[in-house]
Amino acid sequence: MPKGNWKSLALLASVSVVAALLFVFSIFSLLKLPILGWTGLAPWAFMLLLTLAASRLTVPVIKADGNSQSNKSVADTFIFLAVMLYAIAPADSLGPAIVLAGAIGFISSCQNPERRITVFTTGSAIISTAVAAFFYSLIVDLLATHAADGNEQKLSLGMLLVPLCVLALVQYFLSTIATAAYIAFEEGKTSIALSRDSLIWTSLTQLGGAASAALFYSAIHDGSIASIFVGLLIISLVYLLYRFDEKRVEEVRRAEMEKATHLKEMAELHMNTIESLAIAIDAKDQTTHGHVRRTQIYATEMGRLLGVSKSESQALQAGALLHDIGKLAVPEYILNKPGKLTESEFAKMKIHPTVGGDILKRVNFPYPVEDIVRYHHEKWDGTGYPKGLKGESIPLVARIISVVDFYDATRCDRPYRKGMTREDSLSLLRKMANSSFDPRVVEFFIKHVEKFDKLIDAQDIQEQVASEPLEDRTGARPDAGLASEILGSPVDDDTAGFRSITEAQREVFALHEIAQTIGSSLNLQDTVTLVASKLRAIVPFDTCVIYIVDDKSGKAFPVHVAGDHEEVFQRRRMTVGDGISGWVIANARSMCNASPELDMVGVPDEVTRMFRGVAALLIQQSTFAF
């Protein structure tokens, strides 16, 4: 069975049957005509040749979506002329015009790959011509009864213009509009959507054909050769003007496509630049390129499911990559600290949404990326930062990013903990819905997360832990590094964020000074004292112990202790390879956020319990290591 619904197939069958009967009837009526004379077979045969030659000069009927499935031919002129010559006395035959209409309909649509469109176009051309010719002859008969001598053949051209207009309108409506309606009906649409330009040009073609037919009819009855040339000129001009306009439109369309291609390439370059920046940002936070890409997939898919606008969808694509750009202003030791932050540390952490928002405010994105960056740490219950927004006052795009970013972060391994299974992470999301996260966003995400993860698997960016129980390495909570206390928002001005970046750079310079100190000619005691004082300024610590290694004995002993319990650590002697610090010395690799119990062997328990983490960093010189 051909493609299409049963209603359209029934309509096609009905049109085909009626058209076939009319065509057969027209063939028989043609055979009854005399051979010679203006209403005989000879002139009709000449018109048939002209019709076949002109049938391929068509103007397409274009739908609103830009597709063309039917055409209007300039050869319709000869259909109108045949009606004017044969549909009234003395011939009184509709057959010549109907046969010409069938030929034009078939030739103008035979190149369409959809054969049923060709069948319907041909059938509708036959039926529309038969109906239009019937109305033409009826009107002419009515006009003839009022003529002075009652002779239709002597009717003036002026009296035939009204019937001719009716002929053109009925034929145009039934053939062109009916075919377009059938195509829309077959596609399951309830309305006809034709291009405005298409309607204009097909209407002009129809009117031009009618005018040319009137001039040809006048030339036949009055012997005016000039009328023939004017008629040919009209249909030629209409067709040529259409072709010129078509080329103009094609050039405009090509220019728009080139512009669209350029904009697409620039957008891709823009997005690649954003992605590269995002990788650099996340590298500082000890996350990976896979994290931002996965977050982007989660966010864009969630946006599609929640029905966000095109602008918001673009914002999700960019915002998923840039939401943590403000972390440029946060020192690395804060970003990667396993336990709760101190008040001063958390104040620095809280500034990063404002910093990021201020940075992107100057970029002037055409979609709301700034809202994502500035508000992705707001919480549903109003306890978030930097503004303390609550509920739906938080932009939807920011609510989406906060959920998907949290989920992927908890699923991935970090230096201070292992990632969670999907089940554990989703369970945590459920618990935090209505407090930290929008419950509707959480519900949608949980419902579709398996489908999202399949998309991620297909792109080979799966770095999340398997869905099997895994325990944290240090017992740190999944949101470690974010204190639960709300300490107040930072100053909300356009320069506060940039001042934070400057402060972060000062810390980098301080580290550089430490490196210069180590390489200077100071004595050992002065060097370690200066290093400890610089460290205290940029990395708050409870106790700092600097060991030096004696290669002969294989022991490490403290040369400088600053902070709490100095007397305890000054007495320590460490064998290379023992404990965290001994392992760092033996393997020449630093370690951060290690468990104090593993490093403080021999230290009283009441002292060990006072420390939350150990950072063991190796500094080497050609003659010694500490």
C-alpha cells in the first residue's frame, strides 16, 4: 500500500476515477470535431504542440517550509484559449481543453519522486479545467441571451473578460490549492501553509496566462498579429521575471546560509575556547575535562526535558563549562581541602560565584550564562550564597546546573575521597531536595539519569565510579570544603571579585618568594624560619614541622617547628619510609590531606586527635632534602 493515511488514499482514488472518466469522455468528444476551421482538430493539434513545448516552463508551488511538490505552468494559456474557442458554440466541447490540461498536469509534475502526487496533480488539473470550462460556457450563454443578435461567435472580447476571469480563478483554486490541500491532508496537517512569494508568482502566472489567451483569441477573430506578440511577451515576461526573482532569492538564501555557517563556526570556536578555559579552571580544582563535558550533557538534556527556551539552552551549554570560572580567585589549598573550611577560608570560597558573574558580565553573553555562574550555589530553602535567593526566584538554569554539577561531583573520585555509586548519589540528592535543590529538577533528573548516562557512555567520557558500594578514603563528606554555616555574603560590587583574583595572585607570589629563599645563600636556620613565616601568611596551619634528611643515618629530624605542641615535634626522629612524611621522602612525591594517625606514630593520642589532616611536601636541593 502506498504511503499515506486512508483518508488521503480515498481522496486520491476518487480524483483518479473521476479524472479518468472525464479524460476518456474528452477523447471521444475530440473525435467528433471537424478537422479544419478554428474550432477543428488542426488548430487544436497546433495548440497541443505549443502546450507540450511550454509545459516545462513552470513556477513551483512552494510550501511555507520551503519544499515544492507541485507546479504552475505558463502553458495554462493554451488551456484558456482552448476553452474560449471550443467550450461555446459552434463546437460546444470541453474535451480539447481537458486533454490539454491533463497533458500539462502530467508533464509539469512527472519529475516528482512521489508518483501519487503526479497522479493527483494530473487528476486535479483535468477536473478543475472541466469545472472551470463549464462555468465559463454557462456565463457566456447567459451573456449571449442579452446580445443583440444572439450569436455567441460575435460576442466582443470585452464581454468575454468576466467569464475568462471566472475561468482562471476557478481553475487556479481547484488545481493549485486543491493539490496543496491534498499534500497537507496526507501529511496529517489541518491547514495549508503556502509561501507568500509562491502565491504571488503562481497567481501572476495564472493572470498572465489569462491575459495572453484573451490576446490570442482577439488575434484569431480580428487578425491582429500584434496581439499575438503582446500575448507571447506577457507570458515570457512573467516567466523571466520569476526566474530573475528566483535567482535573487537563491543568492539571498546562499548568503544567509554562508552567514549561518560562519556564525556556527564562530559559535563552535567560541564554545571550544570556553571549554578550554573550563578545563583549566577544573584542573585547579583537581577535576577533569570529563566532568565539565558530562555536566554539559546532563544540563542540556535536562533543559530539553524541562522545556527551556533556546536562549536558556545555549546558556546551559556554556554555563555548564563556565559555572566555576570564579574559582580563579580561590587558592588551591582551599579548593582541595577535605574537611570543613575555616571562616576565612569559606569566605574566600563563597566569593567565586560573584567573581565569575562579574567576569561574564563584561563578556556580555547573548544568553543568560551570568545567571548560572552567579546563582548556581543558591539553595532552594534560601540558605545559599551569594544572594540567599529562595525557591523559584533562583533562575531555572542555575537550579539545573546546581543539581547536575553536584551529582557528577559526588560520582567521581577526588584526592581526598572516593566517588559514590549512582544509587548513593541519587539517594543523597533526594535527601537534599526541598532544602538545597529544586525538587522538580531533582525528580526529572532521577527519572532520566540512566538515559543521560548512556549518552555519556557513547562519548567515552565516563570517569564515574561503578555502581557498587565504595567507601570514602578519609570519611570526608561528599560536599567537603563547603561549610554548612552561612557567614554572610561578600561585598556585592563589580570590583570585589577581581580584588579576590589579585589576592590569589599575591599568594602565588609569596610561594615564588619561598622558592627564591630556598635557592638563596642564607644559612639553613634562617631559610627554614623564613619559609615557615611565609607559609603561615598564605596557608593557615596549626603546626608546621620542617624536617631535614641525614643521608648517612637514613633519618629525618626537625630543624624548625612552628605552632602548637612544638616541644612534641622537636623531639621526633623519623626513619625514611615510615609514616606519611617518611613515605614522601622515600618516594619523592608530595601528599595532601592524609590521615594524621598514619603520620604521627609515637605522638600522644590526645595530640593526634587535635589534627584533621596532614600535608607532606618535598623540597629538594642538590645537597639536601627537607
